Amino acid sequence: MGDRTGMRRNLVENKLNLTKQEEVIDMSLIAEFKKMPIAKFEEWCLAVAIEGVAGDTDDFLQTHAKPLTEYDGSGYVYSALLEYLAESGIDLEESEYAALASELAEEHYPLCTVLTNGHKQNYLNKLNLDNFDENELRDYYNEFNGADEEEAGSYMLEAIRVLQFNLREADETSVVLLTLS
């Protein structure tokens, strides 16, 4: 696991001030998916570049973003899942909006990823559940988190299912935000 893994793990831990054990068992972190028109998203990007994230992010998202299907488990699963996917050639964190996502993660969210139409075109079929092994996912999750969670593979599979379902919403005029809060 590379430097990005350590940065993501440290960011999540520092943001929430949790020990490793609390991180693994805490279920209060929510993974939210929101669809936003690219024009509004770029307006938001410009405001962030000029003013920083000082504005009310939640109000902006509530006004301009449509909530999508949420993952019904701990959002921490996505921290491990996104790294696993990147190592498997499905890098959902790289896009023209990666810098804003990083800034939002530093300032407002433990994790923020912007899913684009390019992600959809390149990875939607690769996110088919038949492409993943539950035991391999469990082992990765447990190594990533220093845990021994027997059901982690099924949590990761469900997270992939929700991710794939929501990625379908990205198109030429909209992006999908994945945030942990």
C-alpha cells in the first residue's frame, strides 16, 4: 500500500480523532453520494479557489446537489475500498477535480471523491461484483485497518454495489460526489 494509503488513513484518523480500534468499529461515519450539475460544481470550485472552503458547504450541497443511494454501513469501508480499487487499476480519485476533492477532504470531510463521466466510461463495467472475491476484499480491509473483521468482505462488496449504482448517475452534465461525514 502506497503513500496515498497512509495519507488517507491519517487524514481520517486525525479528522475524527479516533484510535485505530475505534475507527474499525465506529459506524457513525456516513458515506454519501450526491449528484451535482457540472456548472454548479465548477462554480463551487471557483469559490473554493478564491475564498477557500469558508462558505457553508452543507448549504451549497443541499441547494445544488441531489442525494443518491447511500451505503448502509460504516463509511470507513470506502477508505479501504478506494485504495483497493486504485491498486487494482480502478483509480476513482484521479480526475480534473482531484485538487478540489483533496481540499474539501482537508477542510470539511474525512474523504471526498468526485466521480465523473470519464470514471463511468472507464470503470463502470469493471465494478461488476463478479470481478471481486469476497475473501480477498476481507483480507485487504483487515490489513488496511489492522482489524480482524470476518464480515469485511461482504461490507466491501456492498460498498462496490452502491458505488457502481451511483456511478451510473455521472454524465456529460453532472458529477457524483462521494463524501464521508
